[in-house]
Amino acid sequence: MTRVLLISGSTRDGALHTAALRTAARYAPPGITTTLFDGLRHLPAFIPGDPENPEAVAALRQQVVQADALLFCTPEYAGSLPGSLKNLLDWLVDGGELTGKPAAWLSVVGPERDDGARVSLESVLEHGGARLLRPACIRIPLEMSAVDGDGLVTDDRLHVALQDMVQALIRGLAGAEPRPQPSWQAHSSVYPVIQRQSSPTFRSGAPRSWPSDFS
């Protein structure tokens, strides 16, 4: 059983990013156990050198240690990560829980709308010693109108992409070579895509994308 911890960078109720991760949990295939982290707004501010281990931080660290991989989905605030998510990452970097931990990101906005957050996330993960599984990182711009009353994304493009993301994640955990092209790209002859890199790496590169006028 592969355990994936889903971490949203948004603390806003009804956030699209959280809805996307909730949908990822709903569409997880057999053999994948997902947990949506819900304690972001309850984490105390990170204080370097503070020997205390608050209960909320201890719970976060335990979930990260128990997870086989982490999947992030975050908005961009002021050209970078939301402060609450950066605070979470600071706690994990300080505790060493990110060291060697496989990680990936899911973007739900158009290109250049969250590049600052994405670059910052990759930088912090690298600094913490995490292993970014770039073939499992995808961009699917969505609209808030795609979120239903249950807080799930109804856009079929995301459902198809999530299946490939999970498979890429599993291959990355196993150390296998990714497929040259994900099957979800073949579901549209309208939207241009950018081929993914052939191996997990922290070197810069444009993510795959679907055009959108999401704002």
C-alpha cells in the first residue's frame, strides 16, 4: 500500500486547490491510500532553535514520516508561497522529515499565474532534501465553476490527469523510467502540451499545461 499525504497551500474554505486534492483522494486507485492534511491554519509560527515540539507540529511530522510521498497544490501569494505553507515547510526542514521524501506538485491555474510559488516550493523541497518526482508534476488550469457542492472537481481532464500522476508517482517511488508521454495528453488535440522531462530532477523546466483564462 502506497501512502500519499496531500497538502494544500490554501487556508480558505472552498479553495480550488484543496478541492483538487480532495478529488485526487476520491479518484485514488486501489493500492493508494491518501490523506488530506487539514491542520495548516493551526500550526504555530516556526521559531528557529525553539526546543518545543507543539502538538500540531508533532502530528504533522508524524503524518509526513508515515507517508511514502507528498503531493502539494498551492496558490501563489505576493509572488511566492503562502506564508502558512512556508511555515509548514520550515517545520519539516528543521525536523529533517523532508530528507529523501518523494514529492510532487499539482497546479490548477494557467502558466505564469503561480510560477513564483512553484519555484519557491521546489527550492524549499530541495533545501530540505526531498526528492522531487518531476514526471508526476502536472498543470491542469481549472475554473471554480468545476467544483460541485461536495467540494470535488467535476472536470474530466483533472480525473484523467490524476490517474497518470498517480502512476508516475508509483513509478518514481519504484525508481522506474517514466513513459515518454502520459495518456492524458492524448485526450485532446486542441490543447498544446509541453513534454515532461525524462527523469525526476530539480533542474528548471516548464511543466505540462492546459491553456485557461482562469483568474
